[in-house]
Amino acid sequence: MSAPMLMIEALGIVFGHGAARNRALQEVSFSVPQGGSFGLVGESGSGKSTVLNCIAGLLDRWTGTIKVADQVLQGRRKLSFSRQVQMVFQDPYASLHPRHTVDRTLREPLAIHRLGDASRRVVQVLREVGLGPQFRFRYPHQLSGGQRQRVAIARALILEPSLLLLDEPTSALDVSIQAEVLNLLQDIRTQRHLTYLLVSHDLAVVSHMCDQLAVMCQGVIVETISREQLQSGEISHPYTGQLLLAGKGYDRAAIDAFQDFLPTSQQ
Amino acid sequence: MDRPTGIITRTRDWLLSDTPASATQAAAGRAYLGLRLFGRNRLAVLGLAIIVALVALALFAPQIAPYDPIATDLTNRLQAPSTSHLLGTDEVGRDIFSRIVWGSRLTLYIIGLVAIIAAPVGILVGTVAGYFGGFIDIVLMRLTDIFLAFPKLILALAFVAALGPGIENAIIAIAITSWPPYARIARGETITFRNADFIRAIRLQGAGPIRIITGHIMPLCLSSLIVRVTLDMAGIILTAAGLGFLGLGAQPPMPEWGAMTSTGRAYILDHWWLITMPGTAIFVVSLAFNLLGDGLREVLDPRSDS
């Protein structure tokens, strides 16, 4: 196997001071091979999105090592970093500028990186995410949630990155749209040989999308397993079992049996 | 369907198209929707009509005004309104209607320049402070606080006293005292957007602070700022008139409305039209700007249309 696309070692971050001090991430380590797809699962507040923000450079003051394609990331990200790593955000209603047309949203990264042939690239990337040219000059308010998320994916793809960070890309969408978007992401990964790091609270989504996954709880990775292990139920940590159970639907008895695994667990 | 309505319908369809074919069409459609919303507010349309009339008055002042606004005619002094002098004459026989018409130029000049100076300074200071936060924010906002702490008219008076009376100095004085509220508004709005996903997304795509502030944050602050500036126009007119009234703004014989009310004060009991006519002009134009501002708020401010 080739060198890992993404390698994270002993990643930690602390928010707040004094009594409000919160160790949001502790000793998080994992690696994703070139062309691989890795899932981070956990409940709200488990720190999974924080990992993405650290990689993307949207948070600083973290400790540990992050390597993308064998290059250690530190300090401010270089301009070339944007052409290597891109991100799709959770809420498609918040991730598109409300006063910019789809065209402008997609053109802007091309202008920043001085890539020519903008018009052709925009039409092409829109076609790739399943949107026709008639969507090109619409404003976000003229699009549905699923269409917006497709535009957000197009925006991430237009710089031709090799690593895509997906922050709960479908959790804000209708169930019927979720499958469409997930399949689209799968197809794009195969076509473009991308590496995915997917964050989700939904084990079903992660097991559909990822070869490997890590379960996070309270800023710590409690278990790293493969898709096969998950599907055959070979799990070692009780928290993973609890997540698996929670994903199967609401069951009063099961919920009552749930326990908090660390003292300050959030609801 | 006959032909003219066909064209109108087609234009409307083009404007309201769900699938605009160009950026121009998308922008035009957006503007059309805003205009339609604005048109539903009758009072705002009235305000706009008055302001358009004011601009027309200023543009065609030489054609509209029947008399020279400065030439004195002592034989005809203090004439009551009549057919030859629509709004009467003042204490040196100048036609008040002509002076009000020519004075509209001064009024527009003042509010135009104040808006051009104060609004950009305010939005720049506010967005920069809000976006960067930290030390830059503290320095810029304390500076803003200092300017805010001065009573507007008094600081304007101090400036005029230091720089000498005159319309340009009055404009500078008003502009210097009116930018801090805009900076505050812009900063507040910027802070709500600063960590929005769409700003994080463009940052991740390598955009620098200048591109983010001018291209992404300013357009979002602009609408509430336009509303605020329009509503402040009335206050600016009143401050300018106040400075004129105190003899610190436009100097005689310039036909500035505030200065006109000031000279009319001496004759208020026997010759009411001297002070009433320019006073009414100030009132009508200020009211028009307030109505327009309210209408614009409905169109531009996303929080008001819920």
C-alpha cells in the first residue's frame, strides 16, 4: 500500500480556561490510505467535527501531528493546501453565500487560484454533481437542500483536491435525498480517486461509505474497526454497541439501558 | 393576447425565470423582485417620489426658478405670497421660491457628500474590526466609542469653529460625527457572519482577508447600512440646517434652507412666510427620506420580512 494520504498522531486541543477548560480532543490518532475512505463516528460533542476543523486549518493551537500526503501541516495553510484538501459542510443552508449565484460561488476559487477556462470548468463540475446548466445562475434561495449540497460538493471539487473532508454531509437533508447525495459522493470518489474523511453520527451512513471507521466519545477514539468488523458485529467497546443500537430506531427499553461512558457526557 | 401585453409578460417571465441564463439576468430578476416589494409600500413610493422631485428641482434649478436667488430687490421686500412671488419675498426682496429651488442643490450636496464620506468609512472600520477581532477590534472600536461619546452637533460646532464657518467645513464636521454608528452596525453584522460556514468555506479555498471582507462580508452588511444611512439623511439635513441656522454652515447669501429659517426668525410674527417656507421644505424632505428608509428596510433587511 502507498503512503497514507492523511496521517494524524496524538492530536489534541483544549478550549476555554480554568473551570470552563474542556479537552475537546485527546490523543486522537489514525491514518487514511491514498484513495481510502475513513469514517469518524460519535454523538454530538464528541469532537469529530473538531478533527476536521484542525485538519482544514479553521482551528489553530492544536497539538500533535497532522500529515497530508507526507507533508506536516503547521501554522497557516499555504495557498496550495486548498488545492489538496477541501471540505463539504454539514448545513447546506449555511454554507453557501446568500447573495452569490452558484456561478459566482464556483468561480471565486478559480479566480483565487488563477485557474483559467472558468466557464467550462463551472459547467463541467455542475454536470458532475448532477446539476444542469440551468442551475448555474441561481441564487441559493432558489435551490432545494439537496441541490444546495450538490453545489457545495461542486465547490469543493472545482479545485480538484485529493482529500475531501465531509462534515455530516447528509444529516441536514431529507432521508430520500440523503441516499442520492451519498451515492453521488461514492461515484465521485471512484471517478476522481479521492480520499474521504467522513464525519457522521450515523453508523449506517459510515458503514455504507467507509472502509474503516473510528468511534469517538468525549474527544477520544474508543475503537477503530473495519467495515466488515462492524457489519459482522465484531465490536469490542460497549459504546460502539450502544451507537449501533441507537441507530436501529427508538426502543424504550434499549434507551433506558443506555449509560454514559464518561462523567461529563452530553445528552 | 395582444402584442404590448405579450412583451410585458415576456419581460416579466424573463425577469422571474427560475433558470436565468446569465449573471445579468439573475441580478435583474433579483432587483425586479425587490422593486415589486418596495412598490407595495405606498408611503415609501411617496418618499421616493419626493426625493426624485428634489433631484429634478436641483438639476433644473436655472429653468424652474423664476428669479435670481441672490439678487436683492429692496422695493419688493417682505412681499406676502402672491402670483408674482409664489412663496413671497424675504427681507431684502429675494424670491423665496427661487431660493428654495436653488437651496435644494445645497441640501443634496450636503447629504450626498456626507453619505459618500461617512458610509464607506463606517463600513470599512466596522467590517475590519469585526472580521479580525482581537487587538484590531479593540483599537478601532474604542476609537469609534470616542467619536460616539461626543454630542453630534457640539462636535460639529467645534470643528466648524476650528476650521472656520462654511459649507465644506460643515460637511466635514457632519461626516466625522456620523460614521461611528455605521461602524457599529457593520461590526455587529460582521461578527454574526464571521464564523459562518460560507466564510469558512471561502477561507479554506485560500481567499485572503481583503477578498473575504470586500466580496463576502461587505455585501451582507450593505443592506442594513443603506437603510440606516437613508434614515439618517433626515438627521443630516437637520444638522446641516441647524449649523446654517446658527450661522456656522452655509454663509449668506447662499440660499441654504437652515440659514433662511434663521434670518426669517426676526420676522416670524409679522411675516410668517419667511421662516415657514424653508422650514416646510426641510420638513418635507426629511420626512421623504424617513419614508424611503422604512420602505428600503422592508426590501433589504432580511430580518423584517418574516
